[in-house]
Amino acid sequence: MPAPYPFGETIVRLRHGPSPGRDERGQPIPGPLTETPIPSCVVAPRAELPQVGGDEQQERDTVIVGYTVYAPSGTDIVTTDQVRIRGEVCGITGEPGVWLCNPFTGLAGPVQFAADRVTG
């Protein structure tokens, strides 16, 4: 079934506008933050399997590291954005992938991206 997904979740894109200048150290000052709701998304937990016997395993099989999001076709998302998913702010990891069309229906496919929790 093509996006939008009728029972999907609404996430919020967080994007800073153009920088109004630089601080005393010469670093760009973040522009104003805009929040844009993106309805009808599929949000799936993304897990990693730690190396067997490694330091990260600590007697567990999987670790949830973030989400894989399937947003409706045409969704504007870039790597410098953040998203709020289920109340958590997440950064975009890697380039968003655009599924050009469904090979079975010919309809436009979703925009897929990985979102990791922002800590610290």
C-alpha cells in the first residue's frame, strides 16, 4: 500500500532557518527553529545486534538504537534536520532514501530515513 498510511503516526520535523550571523568565536548562530508536522508516517524501532561475546552484549540480544521512518512521498527531510518521534528528539542518520515507485502498483513510494535518539 502506498503512503500516506491511514493509521500512521504524526512526527514533527525540526529545522533551523538561515543563520542570523556569527558568535564571538566566529561560529554560525542557529537560525529560528521551525516545527513542521508530518502525518501518516510508519515508525519502526531499529535494533542492532551486539557482537557476540563483546563488551556491548552484556547478556542481551538486541539493542534499540532508534527508528526507521517511512514518510509519505514528497516529504522534505534532510540530514541536518531533527525529528520529534513519540516525544523524543532524534537526529537524521545518513541520507534519506526516496523510493521512486512501487514496482507492483507504479504509485509513488515513501521517503525512508533512520532517526537516532539525541543524547547529551
